[in-house]
Amino acid sequence: MDKVVATAAEAVADVADGATLAVGGFGLSGVPNVLIQALYERGVSGLGIVSNNCGAMESGLAVLLAAGRIGRVTGSYIGANKEFARQYLAGELEVEMIPQGTLAERLRAGGAGIPAFFTPAGVGTQVADGGLPWRYDGAGGVALASPPKEVREFDGTEYVLEHGIRTDFALVRAARGDRHGNLVFNKSARNFNPLAAMAGRVTIAEVEELVEPGEIDPDAVHLPGIFVQRVIALTPQQANAKMIEQRTVSAPAANGTVSE
């Protein structure tokens, strides 16, 4: 089945207000920026986002966040995103913060058809006991807190019950993909992308290089096409538009040169 869609706008045309989306990426690496920009241009709002973080350096999900298009975030890292922190503390944004490994497994479990699982991560903390602020009231108080979760003992160790995540859509970015939706990710840009793709009922992938079926060695496939419903091919300019989040410059060498 040829899953290639002509444009990003066409690929996200049925994403409605209030939809939930699992979005790949970690910082600036592996972020589906073209699809996110297409969502922004559509004007959809009230989105429920599941992603490690919510954009950085005014790119990625930060575009939707700054425009007030996101209503809820399930993630594990706020980082240096000051607008994310401001909206959260002002009560404008509902945020469920969970351990990073738990987020990864909740996405994978949802995609694998596993409704819930037990993990030791978070036992003895508000992750399990409840009380984490999901939404503030804008005056320093908590308007909505996380509920307590089931804790059960196995072989003398306590574990907390976590539920798998399924979303209406997933947006991911891959280095290579074929027309059947088989994807290959480049090194650290793999990050949350395969997991997010598994969790989406409709998964849309932007690929830096589109190839014909059979050109990707089956043993090299990171995510089978069964998890992908739509593919868009990026232009060379879009594929090469990659920023550096933290640029470090070394001290001048003895000969006066500076290396990065």
C-alpha cells in the first residue's frame, strides 16, 4: 500500500480541535517540525500532547504552545522552556509529569496492545501516592492534582500500576522511509519516535529521504510500516534544517585557532 501523501497540510487535514497526539523528538533531535508547522497553520487548538518535552528554542511543539493551541501535556521534561513553565504555573496548561522511562513504556505498551503494567519507578513518591499538581489555579494553589495509583507487591518489592497510552494521532520524523511506511531513524534522533508512532491510531511520518519498497534492508528497519498510516517526503531544505541546542566552543589552541 502506497502511504505517501503529497503535502504536510494534507497529512494533518483531519486533526481536529481537542485531538490527542503522540509526538516524537527529544530536545531538537528527531522533531517532526514540518508536520507541527502544518498543524499550526491549520489553526487547531485544545490539543492533548504526549511527548518527552514541549519544544525548545521556539521550535517544534513550542510553536503550538506559544500560540495557545495546547490544552494538556503528558511528558517528562520541562527544561529551559520558559513559556511552558509560565503557562503551567499560571494555570493555563494542564501537565502530567511522569518518569521518562515510564513515559517510554506507556507509549510502547499502548502500541503493543498492553493496557497496563507494573513498574517500581515512582513507588513511595507522589507519582504513586497522588498529589502531583496537574493544573495550578494561577494564584499559587493547586486546582487539579494527580490521583493515587494502585501499588502491589511482587516478590517482596512494591510496584505501581501505569496505563498504556493511545492517542488519536502520532507525528514522527525519520531519516529514511519507504512508500509502505517502513522507517529508519538516525542515531539519537530515534529517541521517542518509534514509541510515539506505535501509540498513535493514525501515525504520520515525515521522512528526510523517501525510497521505494525493497530499498531498505528488512534487518535495518527500526519501525515496521504496520504502525504508519501516512508518509510525507521532505524537501532537501526541510531535511537539512537542523538547529543545535547547545553549542560549545573550546578555548583557543596554542596556535590561536578555535575549534567547535
